[in-house]
Amino acid sequence: MISKNDYDARGWDVLPVYSSWLPDGLENEMKAHPEAAGESAVGTRNLLFSLILSMRPKSILEIGAHIGSGSVVMGAALRANGFGNLYCLEPADHYFKILNSFVDKAGVAEHVQPLKLFSTDRALLEHITEPLDMIFLDANHTYSHALADIKLSDQLLAANGILILDDVGPVMSAEMCKENNGGVRQALIDYASGRDDLQVIFLEPPFWLNPCGIALVTKQAIVSRLAREEKKVPFWRQFAKSGVFGKA
Ligand SMILES: C[S@@+](CC[C@H](N)C(=O)[O-])C[C@H]1O[C@@H](n2cnc3c(N)ncnc32)[C@H](O)[C@@H]1O
């Protein structure tokens, strides 16, 4: 396992997997932008990009898009799939303008829809009319806001959907909480405790190469799912042309 003795040889820089899917120079331009502070880490974007390529989701929500460092990467993955839509919530005027310009520059506007809304705004439900496959929650880090956003995500997420939460690192999460109440990490632990239909994985620093940490949650009652599949042929078998799922 990784220990302090390995730190120098291992290094701390994560290589981006998505660079060749973005226009030349855009990554550096976004990184150097005067409003870049607060952007997601490369490892987080790698994870989002790979999940989208691997799972070909139809609908994604990003809560807290900032200037779009994660949005353009997710948009590039959707464009590569030629399928799917990302809604990006960003309520701050100045960030929203920059977000829109970077979405355009990245050439992903066909798949990415920035919405100038808080997660608490009821108008969100005019846009999201069916359960979501993925949600990337990266907004307000105080406990009560995070708890409200996790509850909203639970309501909006489809069965077997994935929620990815940033800023759940064991030390950082508490430090980022203005209510001094443990932040996003504690909100997730409290919300998911006793819920056997929510499977939570924390990717923890230093194995996860960023102190902000990351968490994955799937909405999946594993025991009852096995029982359900025994009863009938799953509908998706009829759609899988490659035969990888077996015959219907
Ligand atoms: C850490 S930044 C997001 C970084 C971005 N996801 C990325 O990949 O680079 C957090 C953003 O969340 C926004 N925000 C704060 N509260 C929000 C809320 N309730 N709903 C939506 N966005 C929110 C802030 O304006 C800020 O731009």
C-alpha cells in the first residue's frame, strides 16, 4: 500500500485523460483564468470523463459549475458519445458568463446546458423532467447546504444512478464548513446512514491524490435487485446488440 516512503517516487500530479478531447490551449486558458480558484481537480475530471465514456449516460446534472472546468470535460465526453445532456447549475452572475463562454469555446454547447439557478430554485424541475443517470455535486460546502443538495440529488437520481460528491476529504471537508459541522462529508454520512439502498464509497487521500477527496454513491438496493432479476428477463437485454449481456 501507499505509504509516506512512496510519496516522492509516486508524485502528486495526476495526468489528465481528457486533454485530446478539448480544443488546443483551452485547458491552459481555463487554468490560468483569474477566476479559476475553486475549480475541480484533474483526478475528479478524469473520473467524470471516464464514467461518462464507460456508461453513456442520457442525463447528467452538475450542481455548482463555477467557470466550467468540469463541465467542458463532461461535455467533451458526451460529445464523444454523441449522446446525452448535461445541465450545469451556476447561480453567480460572473461565473455564469465565463461558464457560457468556455462551453462555447469547447464546442460542447450541443450537449451542455448551463442554467443560472441555485439548486434550491423550483424552476430546476421545469428542466429536469425524468430521473438523472449521474449527478456531480460540487456547490456550497457547509453542512446544511450539502445536506439539502444530497437530499435533492436522491430525489432526482434514477435507480442505479451515480452521485459524485467533491470535497468530502476527512480533514478538508470539516475545514471548508462555515457552520463548523463537518461539511459535505458529515452530511453524506448522516444522510446515507440507515439507507441500505445507497452504497457509498469514499476515495480517500492520500490514495486519492487530492486532500479534497471524492465520494461515489449509487442508488442501489443490492439484495432486492437480485430477487427482482430472478423474476423476469431484464428489459435491457433486448437492447444489447453485442450480446455481452446474453440472450433475452
Ligand atoms: C467548487 S465550485 C464548482 C467547481 C466546478 N464543479 C468544477 O468542476 O470546476 C462551487 C460553485 O458552486 C456554486 N454554488 C454555490 N451554491 C450553489 C447552489 N446552491 N446551487 C448551485 N450552485 C451553487 C458557486 O457559485 C461556485 O461557483
